Amino acid sequence: MTHTLHRSGSYESLTNDYVIFAIAAQTVNAKGIAPQFKAFADIVLKYNPVNFGDMKTGNVYGVGIDDIKAGYKDNSIVHAVFNDQETLTKALQEVKDAHLDLSIVLSGIVEHSHQCCSKTDITPHTVEHSLGIHGRLDYLPDERVLEISTMCGHGMVAFSLIEDFAEKVAKGRLTPEKAGEKLAKQCHCGVFNTKRAEKLIADIAEGLKKS
Amino acid sequence: MYIDQEKCIQCEACIPYCPMRAIAYNKDKDAVEIDFEECVECGVCKYADVCPADALTQQEMEYPRILRSQFSNPLVSHPGTGVPGRGTEEMKTNEVTGRFKRGMVGVAVEMGRPGTGTRLFDVEKVAMALAKEGVHFEPHNPVTQLMEDVNTGKMKNEVLNEKTLSAIVEFDIPQSKLAEVFYSLKKVIPEIDTVFSLDLACRLNEDGSNPVVKIAEEAGFKVSVNGKMNVGLGRPLAKEA
């Protein structure tokens, strides 16, 4: 149902991880709306998101910003990721003032999204909650690997890739920053938070060094 | 996907990229291979662009194999939805489409997520268990479109053994029936050989409170602190019932 809903992690870890995205209803208002995605992108990019992408083309770490800007479609879904609530709120205010007609969705700690809406005088419409993971939980990796992987809801960031990069970081063959960027490249939509991943992978690597 | 053995230099760079751990060195054949049965055709290995010999090769796919790609590669718009990704617009455009009205709740069982993958026969088990509760499967959802009978949740036989990175059973239900749906879902969990992530979407009350969180908690489901919020800026607005 969703690609940003099931980000795993503690309240503290999720406090630094917010996604805002724009989408059009294909059966109602999508026809000819592509220029509004450009307007949305121009606004959120002013606030220097840690990641940015369009589901129809890719993300800044993969295809690059120029290809994304050249490729907005009526069925685009354009995302930006921020590390703090204050910046998210400023971006939301400007998006609201631009009257784009696009549906705008915030993904993150729900209490914080309510606060962003309150500060921008927005009445939220619909909310979706994650009710967790069920079934063969024995198939899941270490919780920190899961926190990184679930930042790409489509599952493009393999558990094994995170484990591989953590080992390389522990051996000094890769920096946490570079690891975060390389992992982000895998997540087409651009909803992967590189900075959060960087911290988590450094933490896993530290553990590997001690073991 | 397969590895062209004429090109492969056995550097093994592609191995960790596979979300299904389906790429491995085969000692008997002295070759790096993709397990064709486990491959979900997500394209992640090729998209990563880590093969120095360009040995990762996408074969032509026919039905039902092509379902793997349609359900696993988010850059492929599903032919039945027009939307990239595995789901639908669901609550993301709710202020415009009016899909979830007050008194109704949207539920999604995201089979194979996170990162585990699912056979469609496991998806069918969940769908059939939920169908007994009279749920209304979302007609635009790709899983619903593979059902032989939406009243029973029975899926087409030829698709059942296909494996995908994820597949989402998506439906609407009156809030008054939600507790029974949760009960049926819990009962089917021991029968499936994968994981699923569970979603719950609804319109907020006029005072901003959430009408269904308590039902989920009473059914024994922990409601995560994070979630998705449609802030209602899309236009034109759907007419209220």
C-alpha cells in the first residue's frame, strides 16, 4: 500500500526522518498536471533535502537531478526527505501557499506531522498507520539493518548489501557517508534518508569491530 | 534475469545487491549464477550497475513470469493500475478521490515486506481468509486483478507459484467489522511462510482524532508512532457522503 509507511526504528531514530511527497489522482486531476510537479520540486529543493526523487525517473544519487527535472509526468510521485521538523514545516508552508492542486503527503512520526499541520494552519485529511511486521519474523535481519532497509519501502535496499557495506566500513574500505549514498542509489523513489543510514551503518560497523 | 556466462568474470560484485539472496557462486559449475526460481525480476542487480562485464541480462518474459517484474520493480507501472509501485493511490489522494469515507477503514496486508518476498500462494491464503469476513477487495489493486473470484479471494492457479518482492492484499471494511478482520488475519499467520507489514488508513474525525487506533490496539496490534498523513491540499475535493 505504501513505500514510506513502514520505516522501522525507535522514536528517537525516527525523529530525524521526514518525507514529503506529491501525487495526483489518476482518475480525477492528473491530466496535464506534470508542470505542478515541477513547481513542487522547485519549492522543496530550495530547502536542501537529504534526498529527492521521482518514482517515474529515479533519485538524485542514481539518475541525477537533471534527468529528474526533465522527466515529470502526469503520473509522477515526487519525494523529498528532510532531517528536521522545522525545515519540513517551512517547505510545507510554501507548498500550501502555492496552491498546486496536488495531493501532499507527510510521512514520519504522526504526532510531528500534526504539529507541522498545526503550524501551517492545515487540517489533515486522512492518516495511515503501520501496525508492524508479522509472520516469519525469524527471516528478518538485525534491527539496525532493518531500520536502514525499510527506508526503501519497495525493498530495493537488500539486507545483504547493508551487511556487506557495514563490513567494508568496519574494515576501513568504505566511509559511512559513502555507504549511505551508495545505498540511497538503490532506492528509486528517493525516499531513503542518507544521513540516518550513515549513522546507523557506522553504529553497525562499530559493533563489528568490537566482535 | 540471468548471468551471461560468456561475459561473467566472477568478481561477485553483484551478489550482495540481490534482495532475495538469489545470486551465488556455484562451486560445482565454477560459475556465479542467479537462482531462476528465487529471482523476483526486480532488476535491482542490473540497475545497480556494478557488473564490470555487463553480464547481467534481462530475458524476455511471458505471462505469468512477467508478474514477478510487475510486482517487484517499482519503475514498472503496473498495467492494471497505471501507478508505479505495487499498490494503489489509496489514502495518498483520498481528499480528491473520496475513497475512504468516514465510517470506513482501508487495510493493506503487504505480503513479503520488508525484504523477504512472497509466493502468490501465500498471498492467496491471506486473501481467502479475509474474504470470509466479507471484505471488499480494492478493484484497482494488482493482487485483486489476479483473483479468479473476488468473493472468495481465490487466485488464478497459474500464478500461484510465482514469487514477487511484495504483493499487497488491499481492501476496505466498515469500522464496525475491523475487529473480526484482525481476528481472521491473526489466525492465518501460522500458515504463511513469509512476513507481512500491516497498514490501517482512515479519515480523521472532525476533531482530528483517529477513530480506529483503539480497535487495533484492543486486537493486540501495536500501532507504530510513525505513519503517513494526507494533509488535504489536493483539488478538486471529493464530495462528502
